[in-house]
Amino acid sequence: MRTITENCYQLQRSKGANGYLIRAAGHTAVVDPGLANGHDAVLRELRDAAPVVGPVTHILLTHYDGDHTQSVRRLQRELGATVWLGVADAAILRRDVPPPTRVRRVLFRLIPASFPGSVTELDGERELFEGVTTFPTPGHTPGHVAYRFGDVLFSGDAVRVDRDGGIKRFFSALNSDNMVAARTTAELQRRIDSGSVRWICPGHNPPAQVRSQP
């Protein structure tokens, strides 16, 4: 794993999307552990890291896409961790409702993911445990959420993140609702401009120190 800032790391062996690891108030959480074909390597990486960060107690999912979630069912079974996911995305992953657009339905078939054994569903802004909060960031998917750990923001695919820390709305064809995605982008920029966020850790592209708008 690679250190981003104190008690915050990027996994080096996850596949499909960026995976992260944080240690806060006696809890250790993985963010978006990725595709199933990276499961064994991620599990080894987490076990190798345990002497430093402790055993994993939580798995934080930003959204339901398989490149972020495919490995979760097995990881939960092997680690006994609590899984967190936005309520609207949990309904899609559970197959209660279909993805909202044709492109998203095709992607869901191409990169399927299984619903974990149990999920704690997120609705609104709240603290998960001391030092870690979550808030809704819909648009890319209906139930997309972001997680904040101190001055680090895990944004999933809510926005695109440039190497210099600037943010943009995620690719239009891949969003569930582009108007909602635009509002989410504006809200994330507002939080960045407030000075409360120093690092942004996206689902794709490297983590970056944020850039405020002039």
C-alpha cells in the first residue's frame, strides 16, 4: 500500500478501480476494493497491512458499479466486515430495481456484482464512526455517496479528478442523471473551496491535492 497522508493509504493490488484503506478511532476501513479478479491480491495486501493498521472492520462502497464492488461479497465473508452502501444503489445491487439508463443496464450485465451477505444502507449525511462521515453524491448512480476522513475525500466516480486536483462532472454517457451529477460537482467544489478538503481520492486517476476555484 502507498501512503497518501497519515492513516490513509492507496491499495496497490486492487483491480478495476482505485481502492483505499484508512485507520480511524480503532476502526480500519477499505474503500471500493474493486473487481473479483483482484480479490486474492487485495486480501493478501490487507493481511500484510494488518500489523500496521489493524484488521479490516468496514468496507465503504461509493456506488454499486462492479469495478468497485465485485470483490466485496467474498471479502465480507472472509473478513467479517460491515459493508456500507447508499440506499438507492443497494436496491440496484440487490436487483430490486434495474439501473436507470440503457448504458447502465448494459454495464451491469457486463460487469456484474453480487449483493453482499448484509449491507448497512446509507441515506443522507451522517457519521459512520469517529473521524469518518458520508454524504450523498448522486448523479453517476442514484445512490452514489462520498466518504470524508479528516481532510481527505473519497469521491468514487461522482466527479472526474485531474492530476492537478481540479474536478469536473463525470463522463455524461456513464451518468444516471447528468443534471444531478452537475449539482453534485458544484457541491463538491463548494466543499473544496471551503478549505475543509485537502486531498481528493477518486475511483479512477491518482489521488490529488485539491485545487480551489479563484
